[in-house]
Amino acid sequence: MTHSVMKTDIQKSTRWFRRYFSLVTIVVFGAIIYMIFFSDTSVLHKIEYQRIIDSLQTEVEITRDSVLHYRSLNSRLTTDPEIMEQVVREQHNMKRPDEDVFVFTNE
């Protein structure tokens, strides 16, 4: 008896499934799920691409700030000899006779 009851339950669920879901519907849902999660244009890929874009934009801003700083420094070096001396002394750890120089390094 339990076998026949199970068989009728399976037949009822199969009929219900066939009534509400056609092969076209299953294929369409399958294609949508594939496009959302597994294709090159998936949501997960778009999130990853946006994260990469954000980090690159941050890097561009940092580089732009550095470029502006060095352009300003370059223009001041050509016009102001005191700035030139300061930059050379900082880069080569040179000092005047009346001053002390402390060099800090990150280790």
C-alpha cells in the first residue's frame, strides 16, 4: 500500500509540475540564472569590476596629486635657488655647519 500511495503522490506532483512549468519556462529560467551568476556579464563579475575600477581611480588621484606636487616643485626649483638648495640637501643628507640633521628610516 505505501508503494502505491507514494506512486500516486509522485504522479500528482508530476502533473502539477507539468501544468505550471513548461519546457520553455524552465529553459528561460535556466538562461536567466546563467546570465545572472555565471556569464561574463554576471552580477558577481560586475561587482568585482567595479571594485577594480574604484581602486584604479584612487590610484589615479594619488598619482595626479604627486604629479601636481612635482610640477610645482620643478617650477620653484627653476626660479628659487633656496628651494633648490633645500631639495638637494634633503636628498643627499647634507647639512650646514650650524645645524644638525636627523635621518629617519622606516624598517
